[in-house]
Amino acid sequence: MERSQVNSKPWYVLLNQLADYLIHYLGGGKAFITLSHVINAHKGGTILVVLGLMYYYHHFTLDAWIYVALHGSYGICWVLKHLFFRDQRWERKITIGGALFTWFFLATYWIAPWLLVSDPPGEVVPFRLYAFSIILYVLGLFLMIAADGQKHFTLKYHPGLITTGMYSSIRHPNYLGEMMVYASFALVSRHWVPWMILAGWWLIFFVPNMLMIERSVSRYPGWEAYKKQAGFLWPRW
């Protein structure tokens, strides 16, 4: 590929292509591992990992139990979502190198519970922090699952631009929901490192993915009107 062709591509396209290589082709060789198996093993196994950390550090405070309930149930819901209306993007085959990269990159999400339970209990945490985190988690999980479900069944029977339901006011409600879910985990952890990790995930993966989706669906009639109607990650009041 010529340098002029690379430079002419938007930054999010280049980031998306880099992520695609790292996840699917890193290290070369035969692609025989299904990406969804790696993702589901990580997310579904989170509850066991966090419980293991709690037992290893003998940390059984309220915040630890709230964290395992939130992050653990999210992983179970993710696997259930995959069983009933799976995202075909995760059904691609990847190399061993891609599987290892995906696993270790996803494992950065486990830094939050490790920071939480490895630190001896000390400060008294206001219960309103827990209340806000739980509300944020529930609303985020609802947004993500409802939006993914609508997208799956709508595109299955009526391919094209989705402008109704969960997508009537927000163009990427599923991404907003997942961001809210992980923000609730960071709040419970009460540490700045998980926020830095989330910022990296959102800037490197989430934003480029959303912009790539918009690049793809912009070919459909009505895109410009829909773009004025619905906000990127927040409703247009």
C-alpha cells in the first residue's frame, strides 16, 4: 500500500485496521479459534476471577461483594446474550496470537477488582456511591442488551438503517450502555487506574468502531436526516 493511500485514510480507519490485525491475524498461521469463545470465556469467567481474588486476599467487605455482583452478573448476561442473539462480528476465526492478544487485553478489565480487593479495607465509603454505581450499571446493562437485541432482530428481517426504538434518539445506544456498565465498575473500585484503562479502550476501540459503523451506514437513504435527529452518544434535546 502506498504512503499516500495510508495518509488519505481517516485516523479511525487506521486504528480499526490495526485492531483488526492484532485481534484476527497477529503472529500469522492458521485462524482456527472463534473470537467469541475467547471473549465469552473472559467475560463469563470474571465472577470466578473476582471471587478468587477475594479469597486470596481475604477481602470480604461490602464493596468487594457489590463489585463481584455487578461485574460477575454482567459477564453472565453477556454470555446469555450471545446464546440468544449473537453478534456475528465475534464469530470470525482468529490466530493463536490474536487469541492471546485479545485475552490479555481483555484482562486489563480485571485490574479494577484486583486494585479493590488487594488493598486492605480502610476508608468508610458513602453508601450513595454504591447506590449511584448500581443505578448506572442497571441502566447501562438495559441500554446495551436492549439495543443489541433490537439491532440483531431488525437487521435479520429488515436490513438497513435503524432509526426507531433504542436508536431513535442515540445512534450508538449499545456502546453508551457498555460504557456506563464499565464506568460503574470503576466507581466501585475507587481508583484512577481503571478510569485510564477505560479511556484507552474507549478511544482506541469504541470510538473508531462507532465511526466505522457510521461510515458504513451513511450510504443508506435518510442518513443525513437521522444524523440530525439522533445524537452520537447522547440524545439531542
